[in-house]
Amino acid sequence: MARIDYHAIEAGIQTLLRDHALLREFNPDLKVEIEKELMFGKQPQIIIYLMSRDAPADEQTISAGTETRFNIRLSVWCWANSFKSLEDAQEKRDDLLSRTELALMSDRQLNGTVDVFWIEGGEFRTPGRAGDSFNSGAEIQILARATATN
């Protein structure tokens, strides 16, 4: 049986982002974490969350008895901070966000862990000041398709 390894999907994203030249160029000490709680003041950081999965009946094939197609939703949060200003934190967030999206688009199978994925958008959060720094984050929502076979 070929099962879907959900942790491997998250780890595939982590490896892709951690090793991508665009993100190493942004900050060689960039943290790419899986299912971690955000720690303000430890930015920049990227945090990957597995959000949900479903298997829509209308997307199953005639071989549904031996395979099931799953849609898997993930959330990738990009956080930046600045000791100068909120605007500086937002500019750094935008740079990190665009570099992360480009890195993700470089491997549509996420290190072979999914059949295909696409980016669906995301939210922005600017909690403002925490201690001596200003913080701002942006989410990348990912919908991935993977197949389990029996």
C-alpha cells in the first residue's frame, strides 16, 4: 500500500525552502520550521503548517476502490521583523514572501511528495510591535494533490 506521508510533504517543503538559493541569499540564517509556534524577535522565519485534507467524490476515478486522490491544504507563513519601523518590517516581509513563492514554484511536486500543487493566495498579519521590534507576516496557502493506492 502506498500511503500519503503528510509529514514528508511538510519536510519536503522545508528542505526545498531551506536549501533554495533565493532564500539563502535573503538571509543565510533563515529558520524554516514545521508546526512551530511563532516566536517574535526570532525572525525572519518561515513556518509550515498542515491544515486539512479531503477526498472529493467528484475527483475520484473509476479505480476508486484501489486509489484515492486527496487534496491537502498547507499554510506557509513568512515572518519578518525590523528594529527600525513597521514599514521596514513590511518591506522585508514582502521580499521574503516573493522569494518563498518563487522557491516553491521551482518544484511543483515538492521533492516528489505530491502529484502537483498550486498556490491559492493567503492572509497578511501585522501584529505591530513586540518588545523592541516591529513584526509582519504573510501566508502562502498551498493546495496539493496526492494519491494513495492500495
